[in-house]
Amino acid sequence: MGNKAITERNKDFAKWYTDVVRAAKLCDYSCVKGCMVIEPNGYAIWEKMKEILDKKFKELGHVNVQMPLLIPESMLEKEGELVNGFAPEVAWVTMGGSKQLDERLAIRPTSETMFSDYYSAHVKSYKDLPMLYNQWCSVLRWEKETRPFLRSREFLWQEGHTIHSSEEEAKKEANQMIEVYNWFHPVLKGRKTEKEKFSGAEYTLTNEALMYNGVALQSGTSHYFGQKFSEAYGIKFTNKENKEEYAYQTSWGTTTRMIGGLIMVHSDDYGLVLPPKIAPKQVAIIPIGNDEEVLNLCNEYKEKLNKEGIEAYVDLTDKSPGFKFAEAEVNGIPVRIELGKRDLENNKITFARRDTREKIEENINIDIVSYTKNLLETIQKDMYERAKKRRDELTFEAHNKEEIEKILNTQPGFIHAMWCGDIKCEEEIKQIKGCKSRCIVNEKAIDEKCVCCGKDAKYHVIWGIQY
């Protein structure tokens, strides 16, 4: 039996997910329909993600900036593909105080327009390039159906926007950033089809994760724009040959949706399960009783672990040990250390792994730092291997539409199937339970013919249903 407050994962996955989010106090609903309150536990995870990614971006030469929240309608309309792609999701400001605005202002759904406007004023020569910018902010998209972290109207993200003097350099940037995302959350990577690419992009590279229930989640994207936005916004520079040309751009981003993916890949019927490297709190030290010697030793453990960069805390709240154990468990703390007066007398200490819920007794004189560090590394590795095994078990091959339908009716997952490249076939496959192309991959062909029409296949595609 799991936590009584949490629906069994295999009985009702959607309800289980919401229960875990609420039980771990990650976010809550707000009075603004479709918008969530990210609570301290949830925001701490986002801060950890942000800290790791921000450091990596800066190592690669990117700097952080801040662009305006509001975008004039005329500015948004300059690049036709972008405005058409986002039109159904844009929220508009029409009043300033009690005065009707002369021009509507869009609340940013994405910031290509504002970056392009800035670049048009600041890029003059090849010596000004590249500009490697990133922005941490929130965006607003008027989603019809929302779900905590996975799809909300306002969400947090980072959006990188870079501009370059050559096609080669810009493409290298787009490829580099999808690799950064894949380093951060190693999942499936590939290229979006023309139908599924970002509006306004020449092409889109994507990271695709598979949740425990076999539904796909787009986890990060990197877009190569070529000169599309530069031409629309007049971003020209003088090159080394003293000739004027349009600059080349990219953008790339990932969002608080990653928290939803983290939950759905790793958590269980007892609550949240966090990989140690992303856990804001890695070790919960729980004293049993109020014995002074026990409390002193618990504090000593905490100080030793913290000194070595391990995020540990002592739970001194006025709650029963059982409640403290359950709280650490539902919140996904990777390691729990339990210590009481009787343990001191018996020269033992108990470690509890959150991922397997296994309890391990060790001698109290153990090297607490080395042992805990090794245990956290083992948990990290084991969680990755279990997630990879689950993904592999839910990865299938299909050679015709009937096989795709059978797979989706039995157990959704990633489906390898060949495609001719015709959008009609892509749309026909979508009629099967909303199955979409996730990405084109550079893998060996599994068939010579298109899974849909039977004509010669051009692409090896991963298909699946999505959040």
C-alpha cells in the first residue's frame, strides 16, 4: 500500500500525478484560471535546475538579459509565421489605467520579436557578433486545458536568443544547446518535422522524454532561424568583406514543465522521488527523542555533510518520528538518516533510501561523509537506469498503421516507424489517438516503406502521444 493521500499510479495516472504534486506541496491552484502558485518546495526544485543550467550557459559564453514583458502588436506581426503560430494563445493588454491604448500590447508568449528589435538597433558590424543572450522569465500562453507544471497559462522558463555572422556558427549554436539539454536530462533527441517545428524556424531540434505511463513530453527545444527574423526586422551587419548582409539567429528554451517530467518519470505511490543531483535537500537527519547526545551527533552529521557540499538538515520540528519519516518520504528527500538513544547504545545508525524505500543499518562509527556521498551517487545511477529500462520497455516498432493502433491501444510508448515525408500521412497518423511525430532520428531504417501510405520512406521517425 502507498500513501493514503495518493491514488495508486497504475489505477489512475492523472489523479496520481496531481496527488503527488499536492502531497509534496509543489504547487497549488490559484484564483486565476489556468495559472498556478509554485510553492516553496516546487520553487526550490526550479532554483536547483536554474542554478545548474545557468552555470552551464555562462561557461559557454552566454550572458543574462531582461526584455520587456509587453510586445506591440505591430512588432509581433513583422514575422508572419510566428504570429500565426501563436495567435490562438496570445493575451492582449488593451487598457492602460482607464485609457484605451492606441495599439494593443501582447503579453509575451515568447521573445523573438523583442530580441530582434534590440538586435536591429545594436548589430552594425561583424565585430559586434556573436551576441549570446539568455533570459530567465515567465511567459503567458492562453492554453485551453491546463495541468500543474505540464501545461499552465503562465509558466517559468529560460529562453536563449543568439545572433551570429554566419550560417555555420548559428547552426553550431543550435546543435550545441540541444546537447546541453541532453546533458541535463538525457532523453531522446532529434529533429522536428516541418509540421511540428517552431513557428518561424528553419528547423527545430528537440529533447523528448517518455513518462512512466508511456506518454511523451517535449523537454527542451533549440531552433535555427537562419535569416528569417533578421530579414523581417532589418538586422543587417557589415561583414569582413565590407558587404552588408542579414545576420543569423537561434533560440532555445526549457521550462518548469521539467518538474512535471521529473515527477512522472521517477515518483511512486508514496510521493515524490527526486534524483540526488536535482534535490534541493538531499539528506534528512531525524533524531528520535530529545536525548542531548543524539541531537549533538545529528547536528555534527549535518555540519560534516554540509561542509562537503551535501545539502543536509536536521528535522527538529515538534512532530512524531513517524510523521517526520513520512514527510521526508512524500517530499522526495533522497536519503533519510534515523538516530535514537537505543541506536547509540547499540552502536548503529539507520539509512533509508527514498528511491527503493530500503533501510540499511550501519555501524555508528562509519565515515558519514564518504558513506552518504557514495549512497547518493548509487541512488542517482540506479534511478537513471530504472527510468531508461522503463523507456526501453515502452519503445516499439511499427510497420503499418494497424500496428501503431494496436500498440497505442495496448500500451502507449515511443514508436519507431518509417515515413515518406508527406504531411498528409503525418496528419492521417494523428487520427490514431492523437499520435504525433516526436522527432526524426538518425538511426538505421527499419523498413523501406512509409508506415502510412506504403511509398518509399525518407525518414526514420519516433511517434507517440504527448502531454
